Amino acid sequence: MLCTRVIPCLDVKDGRVVKGVRFQGLRDAGSPVDLAALYEAQGADELVFLDVSATPEGRRTHVDTIRAVRERLSIPLTVGGGVRADDDAMRLLDAGADKVGVNTQAVETPELIDRLAKRFGAQCTILAIDAARTASGYEVVVRSGKQRTGIDALAWAAEGASRGAGEILLTSWDQDGTRSGYDLTLLAAVHARVQVPVIASGGAAHPNHLIEAARAGADAVLAASIFHDGDFTVADVKHALGAAGIEVRR
Amino acid sequence: MSGRVLVIRTGTANTSSVLAAFRRIGAEPELVDQPTEITTADRVVLPGVGAFAAAMSGLVERGFDEALRERIAADRPTLGICLGLQLLAAGSEESLGVEGLRVIPEHITRLRGEVRIPELGWNRVEAQVGARCLESGHAYFAHSYCLEKEPAGAVAGWTEHGIRFVSAFERGALLACQFHPELSGAYGHALLTRWFEGGA
């Protein structure tokens, strides 16, 4: 049986992990390589690196970061942020990413999904969707949430999958940063709408939140601060999931 | 034997993970674009992601197909990964009408059942008794197509995702994995080490 994956997410800017990471015993808490190795040792099933650099220099540094992490990491690595064309994806894959996530650019140019899937395969092409609640459902937001699009998030997930995205990384814009759990309604709705795997993201602060998400249909659960703050290790979370009867890799 | 491992560049495949994994076990992997040494090299890896037809035409155009068939017939250590396993077959439901390497006579079919496709993530491999390299454990998968029947004379590993399929098989010095040993943590590291050191 396929295991529910636990995926720590790291925001990387100019080659350094940003957002407070408070670990004891790490040589350098801002080093992507050290953190990646630590999470792998704790039992992470996969890692997501989100490039939040705003400059071309930062983007180039990011490729070097991926290369350094790859040398060390023996679990899958997904990279997102700033992928605007298939050549951007090629650079990241060449450096050692296994999957590439697209978000804003895919909304602006949906054909990008088709091109990535055709060139690199569906399993390599992840559609990241930031969804915000509306009076009647959910709409897609882009540019790190700064811009609402009026696009129905469920319809967009379905379109993305039919264009060839092999997985949906679904972030609840309302829950993100609230530490009050994932948006389970959104998750269940997208899960029911597409046949590809769905990664839940946004709002996790306690192992119970990840259990709820798995029960609502998440194939994988992504979290950042719960791990970076040192409140829970990946091993703690996987233990809790296992104890709740959810299949995880030990 | 030297520590060299020749890794075939299969068009769109992301080979960085494979190269890094072999460096981690102390091998000396080299990416190759030409089939010159493929027939006689100590160890060869056929990785692969992406579509069956594109990868197959990339192999044929550069003459890798004949070289691979020869080295496998001579029972030289060869490792197929993911699409690299599927390319060994006679053909695939993914690209009807496109001939595979025909190292095994079986055809590749699409996963089916009440499950998510592609299968992305960690699943259990149950190794049959008698395997030299393969062991049971959790491995990382990323695929939509699979081999459903074990080839004659092979020892297989089995996995369930909607259907029960061959997640790996070994036959002589040939090891083929539907999963990605290079992304399968300690399980994959140990498997690559056994293959590299001559387990199969």
C-alpha cells in the first residue's frame, strides 16, 4: 500500500533558508544542505525547496543550492518558485531536482503545464495552487497571494491534471500561517475532483492536523514551521500518523 | 573491476540523482552519450523518466539499443531504472506501435484500479526468495505504467498499487527496478551497493 508522505518545505532565498529555523545542534541553521540532511535523517519522505529569491542572481544561486543538496540527499526533491519556462525547469532538473512545481506562470500560461509534462513527464510536473475561500467556493490566488484571479480553484486543479500535471500541491491561502490546521473542505473537494495525488499545505502546527489531512484524502502532507520551530520532528509526526492507523514509511 | 559505472543519457531523463547516488556509494559514475563502450563496460545503468516513445527513439538513434541487447545477452551487470525497466520490454501501452528493446517478451501496461495515478511515493517491495540483490522494504515510485508479469527465469519483487505488479526483477547480472533506488533513502543506497559490488 502506498504510504502517506510527510514533506518538510524550505523557503530558500539567495542560497539560504529563510523563515526562522531554530534547531539545536546544527552547525548552521540557515544552510539548505544541513537542513535537508537533518530532515532526511528524521525520516522525511521528500523535500520541497521553494525559491523565494527575487533577483536573477538569487535564481542562479538557487541552482547551485539544488546541486549541493542533491549530492547529499537520497530522497526526492521538488523545487518550485520562479519557473516561467520549460528551460527554467530543465536547469533545475539538471541541477538535481526530481520534480518541478509551477504556480503563477501556469495560471498566466496554462500551456506551460502541457510543455513540461510532454518534455519531462507527468511525474515531474507539479501544479502548485494557492486557493482562497470565497462566498461560494475557492478561487486561485497568485503572486504569493497578492493577486486574486477569479479562477475557480477546483476547476483549475482539474484543468491542470488534464493538461498533464502529475500532482497537485494545494495550499490554503486562508489557513497558511494560522497554525490552526489544513483547510479540510478544500482538500476533500480537490481530492474528489482529480485522480492525481494531492499534497495538503498551509496551516499545520500539530501532528493531529496532518492526521486530519490524511483522513480527508491528502496523499501527502507538507509542513514548514511545525518542523522548523523544532516543536515536532518528522519522526514524531510519522509516529503519530502511524499510531492513528495511517500507513507511513518507517 | 574498476569503480566505473556508465550511465546512459536517455534524452529527457534527469540523471543528476542517479549520478549523485552512485558517488555516495563510492562508485565513479560517468554520463555517456555514445554506445562505444556499452557492450563491454563493467557496469551500465539505463535510467529514464518521461515517455516511452521518446526515450526509445533516443536510444535507437544513437545505437544504444543493439549495444544494450548485446551486453545483456552476455550477462554483463546492467541496471534499468523506472522507464529503464519498461524499455526492456517488447512495447508499452503508453506508446502503442513503438518497439521496445525486447530483452523480455512482456508488454508494459497502464496502472489501474481505485488508486491515484501516477503512483507517486513510497510503497512496499516484497522480494521473492532467492533474490541476490533485491530485499523487501519501502522504495520510492513515480510511474503510471508497469510490468504485470515476471519474465521467465527472473526473480521478482512485487508491489501493490491498484494491481499487483513487478516492482523489480533480476535475471543473471541484470537488475531492473520500477522504483527509483537513487531516491529510496537507505533502502536504495543498500540495493545500489549490492548491485555495484556484484550481487547480481
